[in-house]
Amino acid sequence: MKVSLITVCWNVAPVIAETLDSVFAQEHQDLEVIVIDGASKDGTLDILETYRPRLAHLVSEKDHGIYDAMNKGLARATGDIIGFVNAGDLLMDPTVITEVVKKFQTHKVDAVYGDIIMVDENDISQVKRTWKSGDYHKSNFTKGWMPPHVATFIRKSAYDSFGHFNTDLRIAADYEILFRFLYKHELATLHVPKVLVRFRLGGMSNGSVRHVLKANTEVRRSWRLNGFQAPPMLVTRKLWSKVMQFFH
């Protein structure tokens, strides 16, 4: 099975090489690697040029935010399965994609997700939180749950059928697309009980209190956009699930 891995980036010169090295270290051979850069000015593009021979696509141009960039990657992806590897994040080991592909091959599913560890932005050896996502049950969404987007792999056919990221959402479009695919359209989904990604803290939705509040507002809006009423305690449960990540 062909797997498309998409990385979007902007001014990430200190970390982009280790991200791509973790991708190209994968044992699975049938990889399509796509990088969408937002017209970086810090030397990122010079680093990306050294990887160009191994990239299926390298685009560097201004965009309208991270989800617009992700959509550009989706528009170019031709793999059977699509995943995102954020700039600065690392696939946990060289077997990650092999194991994900095996799950798709042995189970009749449209989405496969695993667990992640969240590490210090400047020292990836320091684990701050662990996101053990657990087995999939549709009802978990009503408890504030979602699978970690960075460790979720979805068939291209799902994107073709149900659309790409909603760029009207500035912080929580990853939540909305997973809610749309898994909850609304009930994609067959499987959990891999293994850490698949080392995730650097410091992203938009994990930053300031203002960003966290806005993200949770967009989470509630995601339900309305898909024709559902969000449960009254949704945001409280979602925040509590984040607190519990410190104790895994």
C-alpha cells in the first residue's frame, strides 16, 4: 500500500531535518513524502532543497494558515493512506508505517490511530505528557475525547468522499475533520496500542490560555457545523482528559 506523508512547515530550520529524517528512516518502502512550506525566510527552504530528490512534492509559497497548507498537501497526495507529520515531530521508530499498513491490510478499516508522547519543545528527551488514546468507541466523542491527529492515518478515499480541512476554523480544524469522519460518517476505525509519534509541545492549540479557550470554542462549533448539539459538559471533559495525560 502506498502511504502519503504530509509535512507542513514555516520557519522551522532548527527542527525540519530531524522530522524528515524520521520519515525517510521508515522501513516501509512505498512512501510519498510531501512538504508544503509557507515561504519560510529562516533557512528552512535551503534545508528542504537538500531533500528535494526524495520528495514527491516540495511547495514553498504563502498560505492562509496551517489548515490551508494541509489542504494543499491533500490535493497532491496519491497514496492509499494519508498521514501528517508536523514539522518538529518525529515518527517514533522505523516500524511505525509498516505497523500501520499491516492494520489496514488485516482489518477492514478506514482509519488507524495510535498513541503519542508530548515532549519539551527544546529537549525531546523530556516527556511532559502521554496521550494514550485507547480503543475507539463513537460515544467517546461525547466525553471530550478525540484521537491524536498526528498519530491518525486515514484512507484517501475518505478525504475524497467527505472533504478536507475546514479553513474557517483556525485552531481546531483537526478536531472537526476527525469528528466529521469518525462520528458523523462513522468510518471504521482501529486503535494501535503503541506510541507512534513524539510530539513537540508549543503548537497553536497547546499555547496560551487564549488559544486553548478559542480551540475549545471551535470544538463546540465543530458539532454544530456537522448538525449535532454538543454535550453540555464537553469542554470540561475535554480539559480533564488533557489533565489526565500528565499521569500516564
